[in-house]
Amino acid sequence: MKSIRDVVTTNRETAQKVLAGSLLEHIDPAVNVSVAWFRITDENLKATDLQRKLTEHDVYVLPGTYFFWHTPEKGERYVRMALARDAAEFEEAVLTLREVVDSLAG
């Protein structure tokens, strides 16, 4: 378990560092879980549109719509990413994510 927690912690820190100052704002978790949530600060960018654009670059996130069952439109403000991944591959994906997000900035 400790090795998984270490990977999750490392990847969360990487995501926070790389995405700082972007359109994605990290939401601090209550506990160190294996996913990270980010709020999309640009009202014109929807999570499903971001997800679609990222898949063109082989980067995968889940839009928050899957987690707001009764009001999926609220989930359009959030994306969730898995943290229990190889750290080097995760960092590469987050760097690509940052490039894509920056290209979409109004």
C-alpha cells in the first residue's frame, strides 16, 4: 500500500505543479485518494469538450458529468484524472494536458 500511496502523492504533486496557473484548478481532497479533481475555471470550456480534445493526444480524463447523475451539466465544470499510474508516463500526459488547456484558453 505504501508504494501506491507514494505514486499517488508524487503524481498529485506533479499535476498541481504543471497545471498551476492554468484553466484547471486543483481541488484539495479530504484524503489522499487515487484520483485528482480539477475545476475548469473558464465558463466557456466544458469538461466533455476538453475530454474530446485530449483524446486526440492520447490523454484521458473523465468529465465530471459521470458523477453528477441528476444534474450532469454541473459536472461540465470538472475533470477527474487517475493518479495510480507510472510517474514518468503520468508526467508526460500532464504536460500534454497543460499544452492542450493553454491552447484552449480564451
